[in-house]
Amino acid sequence: MKRVLKIGSLLCMLLFLTSNLRAQSVDNNYVIKKGDVVSIAVMGHPEFSLERIIVLPDGYVQFPGLGSIQASGMTVKSFTKLVSDNVGKYVLNPIVTVFISELPSQIVNVIGFVNKPGQVPVFEKISIMDAISRAGGIKFIKKCKKIIIIRADQSYEEVLVKDIYSDDVTKRKFKLLDIGDTVYVVEPNELNWSKLSFFTSLGYIILSVVRMF
């Protein structure tokens, strides 16, 4: 009977792990933030196992049967121990595993003259070229000349498209993008013929009126 229960517990854990294959692979020293989504597995005790619970704005997670537990500001390792200590009040020597299922705050914005402008999820620093590639690439790279990088601290820098895609490695030594940075691919300044025609006609009319008087 004990063997059956043990096998059952292992199967439950395996199912939990399988369902979390998409969970982000993060280091135990990763610091949990408000808005992160975590999953908790307690081997052999599904009543204490939770999937995809969000870290609330107050920094806590709601744990049925245990109440609110602080998560924000703690490393994955320390949070795992905290959960283990709480579950240990009811379970002897619990085996606890914590997964980071989603990191909604881990993004880089890519906007402007790209095919798929929006937010790009990142879990480490990436290059400007990589961020643009994840946004579907520049619409027409031959027309595009400039890119503005707006950092999370509101500082900014301008780079040339030709330098980013240059074969000369020394020209591509830009700082990597970090969480919260924004890449703005500046739209090319194309001549708007309809506006030009309008203002040309308006100018001709004004000139004609002036000559009449």
C-alpha cells in the first residue's frame, strides 16, 4: 500500500512538472517581484500545491489553508524555504518546489517602423538587433536610418541602423538592452506628395490674390 502511495505521489509530481514545462527557467537567486506568477509543488500533497498564483500588489500570495505569505523581494530559494517552513507545520519533511510561471514585468518595448510593434518578453539582457528581430524586423530596412533607445531611467541614445547591421563588429558594440528599455525605430521621412500638392496650390492662390491687389 505504501509503495502504491509513493508511486502515486511521484506521478502527481511528474504531472505537475509536465504542466509547468513552460515555466521560466530562473536561477534560485532570482528576486520575486510584484505581478510575477508562481507555481508551488509539494510532493505528495496536492492540497498544498498551487498553480499560477499571482504575487499581489502588496507583495504577498494567497495560500489556501496557510493564509498570506510574503513573496515579493524574496529570492526563489528563500521563498521556497518559507513555504516549506509553513507547510512543515502540517506535513513532515515536505519537499517543496517553486516555479516562476510568468514574468509579466520582464519586457522590452519595440515600437515604430517594425512589423510587429509591442512588448518583447526578456529574461536577460539582449542586443538591439535581437529585440528588433523578435518584433518582426524593420519594415523596409533600406529606408530606415535611425533608432532611438530610451532607457528605463529615461536617458536615451541614438544609433544608426547601418551600424547595428554592419559587418564591422566594432560598430555593433552597443550597450545591451535591459528590462524596461524601449527601442524606437524612427519612421523614414518620406515625401508626402498629397500634402506637397495642397500647399503648392495654396501658395499659388495666395500669390495670385496678392498680385490682384
